[in-house]
Amino acid sequence: MKKKISTKIVIVKDGPYLVSGNLPLYKEIICSDKDGNPDKWKKGETCKHHEKYALCRCGSSSNKPFCDGSHSDICFNGKETASRKKYIEQAKKIVGPNLVLTDAEDLCAFVRFCKKYGGAWNLTRASNVPRARREAIREACSCAAGRLVVWDKKTGKAIEPKLKPSISLVEDPDLKVSGPLWVKGGVPIESCDSTTYEIRNRVTLCRCGHSTNKPFCDGTHVSAKFNDGDKTLNKKRTKT
């Protein structure tokens, strides 16, 4: 009987992300409403891969999203600079009448779902209003990076989307950039020093190579104008 390979992501020093466990890999597109506000996620094409595969971390591969060894050619500095503190130790707390929002700003991947209807912060403060409560939950749960987490004030439990272990390649047609690797469903991420980062339901890993919070995305793909060649980036806008 073939031994099952454990599901995890291992970071190679100054190299790629080594993915094991046959993790699904597909495109995930940010769709905007008629006013240009990110409104929902749309699943795109699935990428063919083996049970184990290596994803580019330097942003220079000519075979994106997979590694082609370009990190060696460009002498990529992939030093991991992110805090090893747990999420809750990094987060600020916004307390509303029915909800509590925690916000770890350093994890922001700039997917921009949190700004609609006054923003997740103000919506949390107005969470005694049913519509504000619903929208605060929707916006926080749409945060790919898990920067924002919303909690039921009565039970003290986090309200999290149900996500299967997988990796999404974020595409942002409005900004015409390719975003981070969206790692879902509690996949362990192992540092190059063999320690494991806090396991979370939602995290985003840098794939443009320019984040100052490696291995996590900090939104720099926007200013770097990172583009993996996805066809949706040539369209005007992906509307809902």
C-alpha cells in the first residue's frame, strides 16, 4: 500500500515553496461590483500538478506558478522576516455590540474586500444592526490573508468560512496584477529553519518576491505590478 504523503508547504531557503500532499491548485479571481468595489471571489481554472510540486517564490520563473530555478539565477533573497507571534498576539481588537473584529495589519494582502459600506471596522461597531452584522462577517471572511477575523461576541468563537485544504493563485483584474498564494484550510507552513508557523484557516504567501513580511504577502505585488500572465488581467473589469 502506497504511503500517503503529508499535506504541507515547506519553504526552501532563498528558493521555492515545496508543496506536498496533492494540494488542489487553481486560480481565484477578485470580482467587482458596478462601482468597482471587490464583491466576491470567482474560482478560475485548475492548474495541473503532481502530488508534490514547487511554486515560485521569487516572481521570476518563466513557468509560473511553478519554480524553474530562476531564484538561483537572480540570487533571490528570500529571508523570512515575518513575526512568529500567534495571530491574536499581533491583532488589534475592535469591539462592537454583537461582534468583535480582530485586525493584524501586518498581514494585509490588499485584496480590498474590507472597504465596502463603510468598512469592516465601522460595520462591526454597528453590528447590532442586522445588515451591518451580515456585511461585517462577509467582509472579514473574504479577507484572504486572515488579517481580519470576526468573532461572535456572545459565544466568543471566531466566525470562519469553511475552506478545504487548497492553494489559490489570486488574480486582481481591476488593478491588473497577480496577487499572492492564498493558502486555505489549515495547511501547515514550515519555515526553512524547520519550525512551523501558526496553522490558520486563511493565509497569503508572497509570490512576487518583493514582500517585506516574507513569507507572507504584504500587498507589494500591486506597486511591483506583478503579472503571472493570467488572461483575466487583460480585461477591463470582472463585474458581478
